[in-house]
Amino acid sequence: MNLTEQLDALRIPKDLRTPIERLMRALDEAADKEEVAKEAQIQIDFVRAMEASKKLRGPQVEALYIVFDDAMQARLESF
């Protein structure tokens, strides 16, 4: 399942999709493990901010953490 399909399944609001796609792109462009860790922290901070502002609900928050974590693990395995 690609990112768009995952976001559709999670019912992520359209106004959050572009920032999420940018975060994933930045992770894909990370040059080394240190940059991957930095991008992963930015992703975590983003999800926390969306949860705090109530733009995402509990199940969406959990699922988005998993999407980001899976992407981070895949990126780390590519080194």
C-alpha cells in the first residue's frame, strides 16, 4: 500500500497530507543514519503537535506513528 492509500485508509485530513508527504520525502532523502534519526524526530514532533491541536484522533495518531516508524526502519535498512 502506498502512502496515499495509507492516508486515505486513516482518513487523514487533506490539509495534513502535504506536510506528511514532505516529511516522508525528507526521510527518503536522508544521506545517512544520523539524518534518518533527525527526520524521525521531526516526524514524531509533527504527530505530537497534530494530536495536541486535535487535528488527529487517537487511532489516527497511533497509525501515523506506525507509518512513520515503518518508513524509518525501511530507510535505515537501505544503508
